[in-house]
Amino acid sequence: KQEVTQIPAALSVPEGENLVLNCSFTDSAIYNLQWFRQDPGKGLTSLLLIQSSQREQTSGRLNASLDKSSGRSTLYIAASQPGDSATYLCAVDNQAGTALIFGKGTTLSVSS
Amino acid sequence: GAGVSQSPSNKVTEKGKDVELRCDPISGHTALYWYRQRLGQGLEFLIYFQGNSAPDKSGLPSDRFSAERTGESVSTLTIQRTQQEDSAVYLCASSAGLTHTDTQYFGPGTRLTVL
């Protein structure tokens, strides 16, 4: 059974710092891995999707890497801003492509 | 264009009552998913639709939960005889449904509170 773990559960940093969020999964037979952002009281916003054949994806200050064989992904946020404060969720597909399996998330707080 | 919408945004009900939650996916998206997020827990998959069919219902926690989709559009999640443990945010998502790598787009969720 696929399990997704995110470390740390919470992180507080001052504005301007670069930071890394970690995600690990137990079954490497995935089609893709997605990183989402969740703001309080709102739905999820997709940040980056990495297909299993890819090693990384970049969008603005965000860079996500995928090491499928070791079951790991990292989300790198450069020059963090208070507006980056949110919960970041990592998810992988369930091979059948019928569902995403989520980690419990990392709650990020960026102070000005 | 419009994103995924859900209604109501909040629902408070008494234990034992039935509730219906609605999801309007992005127009043209054939795949639709329901998840729930209980307090302090990760998102749990409930059910997947491709068109109007539900080939994967493996996440429904009990026979009190059911869902349907009509016109390859709107979906309704019904919870019968609600229990306090059903309290959660129920999230709906849709995707183009063409490949395993399609991005899922999420609605804002319905917060269900069972008293």
C-alpha cells in the first residue's frame, strides 16, 4: 500500500530564506508526483506536476525534483515571502490513475 | 474560465440526518474525484468518476456514502444517517481524464459539521 510522508510537519522561517520541503513515498511505481498549496479555508492549488520520466520541474521561485527510484521528492522555495505561508501537500497517483495519495503536508510560516 | 465549484460551502447538520454535497467540475473534464479531509488528517480519496461511471469506489468508508454523476458534469455526494465522525471538509476535483498525468483541479470544498 502506497504511503506518502512529508517532513517537516511545520516550518517557520524569516522572509528571504531559501527552504526545502521533503516528500517520500513507499512504492516507486508511480506515473506522476504533484505538489499542491492549501490556504486556510480554501481548496488546493496545483503548483508543480512531475511525470515519472522527469527529474524536475520549475515554476518561478519553485523547483521540484523527483528521484523515483529512491521514492523521494523535494520542493525548493527560493527567497521566501510572507505570501508563501500555507500548507504544502505532496501527492502521488495510485498507479491505476484513479486517485491521488496525499501526505499530511508541511505547514510553512514565513515572517516579515 | 470557471474553476471547480462546490456547494454549499458550509453545512451543519444533526446526527442521523442525510446530506447532499454538490460539485460542478470544469467544463469538458471527464474525470471527477471526491476526497475528504478530516481535522489533522491528510486528504483521503473517496470515489472516482470517468464520465458518468464510477470505476473506483474503493475509498467510500461505508454504505452510508454514495455518489452519482449526471450528464458527465455535476456530481452529488450523499451521506445518509450522518455520524459525528463524518465531520470533515469534502473536496471535489476534476481533470481532463485523458492520461495518468493530467493535473487535478480542486474546488474550495464543503465543510460538513455533524452535531
